[in-house]
Amino acid sequence: MPPRKQPRKRGQALSVEDIRDLPAVVILAMAGKAWGLGRNAAYELNAAGEFPCDVLKLGERYKVRKSSIMTALGIGADGAPAAALPEPAAQPSQAVA
């Protein structure tokens, strides 16, 4: 028998393993748990346009892609940290005369 997972504490963010086990698309409240947010906080952030990743409105429901959650948290497809993004090239400074 596989070992049982320990239950999460209230307000505790999902683990990387939990996030990898999510279906391809989840409801907004479940996506909020990736950041340790409760249902109300997730919906309030979404209403303010400040939810940490892209949210889809499908009919009257708000859904979030697992891939968006993983990207926002910097988790690679295999659960390892995503490779660091290259830093943008420095812009030439404009001298003020």
C-alpha cells in the first residue's frame, strides 16, 4: 500500500506534488490553494484582476489551467524548479542633454 499523505493544515499552500496531481483545469478556489489562499481571497483577487496567474471564465465559472499555476510558481513540468528565464538585454541609456 502506498503511504498516506498527511492532511494539509488550513491556509497551507499545496505542495509541488499536490499541484502536479491536479487535473489539467481546476476551479479558481482550488487554484488559490496553490498560494495558500482561501476561496474568498482567490475570488477577491480575481475580481481585482490581481490573481497570480491567468483565469478563464467559462460560462459562469472561473477556471485555471494547471500549466498556468505551475508557470506562475516556477515549477517545471516534471515538478522541478523551472529553468531561470534569461534576463532581458540591457537597454542603452539615453543621455539627457
